[in-house]
Amino acid sequence: MNKKLSFIALALLVGMSQTWAVDPRIEQGARFEAKGQYDKALGEYRAMLAENKKNTEAYMAAGKVRMKMKDYKGAVANFRLAYGYDPSLTDAYEGAAKAYEAMGQQAKADAERAKMKGGKVASAAPAPATAPKAEPAKPAAPAKVETPKATQPAPATAVASEDPFEKGKALLAEGRYAEAAPLWRVVLSKKPGDAGAYFYAGLTRYELGEYDKAEFNLKKGLSYKERGNDANFYLAKINQKSKRTEQEKKYLAAYLKKAAPDAKFRKAAEDRLAEINAVASAAAEEKAMQEAEAKALKDAKKSGNDKSKSAEPSVVPQREDVAPTASNSIANANALYADGYHEAALQMYKALLENEITPDERYFAMLQMGNIYREMRDFHSAVTRYRDVVREFPDSDWATEAERALEDAVWLEKHASELPRNKR
């Protein structure tokens, strides 16, 4: 018993020392951010979150970087995860509110600030407290107000425009993608083949996550005089999501060829192309080394000098300690996971999925399996489990966490060999 207490005390001391220490990846991320290398900064924060999914410092840092990237939806997700794990983080509520304001969604921005202020929203233009009393003092107003109706100025917002093209652009700018989508069909019914309508239709579908439709429309929008070159950048992003690297390179090169030095996406396109080339170069070097090692081994065997079997002891994969047997339940599986019995916890979660359990228990078990696979560095299996949660339970309480974890796992699967902690 004393031994166990000593171990717990030691674990607490280690945990406390880790919370006091400044993670060097935060500082490295800040250096990347200062240079405008936002993807590299996010890479540092993803690496931190891969080790501790509750790291609010990493979420806050990532949210601020995404704001600079104008990835406002991603910023909202990061800030909400930050205050989800630590409700006292007032900066996280404010960060989410500013992201919504950048998307033109003031009501949602107010809702975020309301969470921070206990339901008291600081509206930019609050209604006067005396407004209800002023109503009876207007007996003669109706005749005078309605008379100049035809001469009143048009509403300031472009959404009120009767032109479906301009209205669609305004809705798109405000993040109201589902409302903008049908307007492009209206424009195309009147102007078949209109490149601008195709471009904005593609951009709308991209924001809605309908990448097949977005790709079709953006290709037809390449000839749009005003922003046709931006279609190349979005087509590259779509191919990146589909892991079609050669096609992605082709569209990035096409974008950079026409982009002005101060073009909106130029820096992001250059950084992404450099990243692709670096990964390809590293992969080529690794392949060459493997081929050289294989050739050397083959030559050694032919000459009878293969001493690898006797010189090197065979490496037997180490199996985790067998956990105490327990009945199948979410609570027991969680306990096994918390105690470090990853394989035993994984098998229990799998067994639970084969039985009749509630939807809440089902998506939570799938999420936990993804977390275990990620800790076991089986990133491909982690991606599969997280994707199942997002696809099958999009409205669940943990859907946001699953989306964030899915993004991390996809990145880790792709860059696992580049992470410092993987190198030996």
C-alpha cells in the first residue's frame, strides 16, 4: 500500500512539474507564426495535442494562428475546445466571438460572449431601456412615416440586393452558404456558362464540404476574369484533401504562375508546395537508403558473410502486461485505458460495440478507440475510428472533439516520420 501511495505522489509531482514547465514547442510555434509560416506553427501545436488532447494552451495558440490564416471556422473550433476543457478561459470565449464576427455572424458572436458573462451579452447597439415608453408618444407619426416610403434609401447590406449574383456573393461573405448555393443556379439559368457564377458556386460548395461539386464548378470558373486564378488554389486544396498530390502540385504551380507578388493565397501556396517537395525528397532519400541496405544484405548473404542473425539478438515485440479481468462496461474500459492497459481496453471497447449499447456509449467507445490507436501510433486505425464518429454521429456531444482529433490523426499519419519524438 505504501508503495502505491509513493508512486501516486511521484506521479503528481511529475505532473506538477510538467504544468510549470514551458513547452518549447509553444515558443517554436510562435517563431514560425512571426515569420508567417502558419502551417509549421500549427504543426507544433498538433504535436502537443497528440500527446495531450486537453492542452488548452495549444488550442488557444492554434486558434490565434487560424485567425491570421482567415480560417475562422477552424479558429472557432479551437477556441471552443479550449474553454470546453477550461471554462475559466475568458480569452477563448472572446476569440470565438471575434471569429464569428469575422464571418459576419453577430448573433453567434453575442452568444459566445453571453457564455463568458453569464448570459449578459454586451451588444454593440443595445436597445434603449425607455423604448417601450416612447411608443405612445407618436400619434401623428404614421401618416408622415409612410408617405416618403418610396424615397427611403436602400438597405446598406448587399444581401438585400435584387441581383442574384451580388446577393449570392454577400451571403457567401457572411458564411450563409446554404442560402447562397441556389442563387448560382438562378444566375446560370439566365446566363448559361457564366464563369463568375461557376467560380462562386464552386467556392460555396467548397465551404459546404461538397468537394466533388466544388471541383466541377471551380474548373468551369477558371476563366473568370476577376478571380479565376483563385480557383486553382481551391482546386489544389481539394486535391490535398483527397491525397492526390501530383494534381495538387499541378494546381499550385498554375496558381503561382499567374499570382501577383501580393496575391492573397501566394504565401500559403508557396509554403504548401515547399512542404510537398520536402516530403517527397525525404521519402526518396529513405527509399534509397532502404534499397542500399537491402542490397548490402543481399551481397553479404551471397558471400557467406551474413552474421546479422548471430550478431544481433532477435527483437521480440513487447506485450503489455495483462490487465485484471473485468466485465465489459464503458466504466471498466475507461479504467483499463487510464491505467495504461491499452490493448485490454481496446478489446473491451470492441466487445461493447458488438453488443446492444446506447448511441452515447457507442460513439464514446469509438472515440476512445481512436484515442488508444493514436497513443499506440497506429494513426491509420485512429483516422478510421474518428471518421466513423464524425460520419455516424455528427450531432453528438463529442463531434467537435472527433473532428479535431481526426484532423490531428490525419496530419500525424502523414508526418509521423518527421516528428522529433519518433526519431531514435
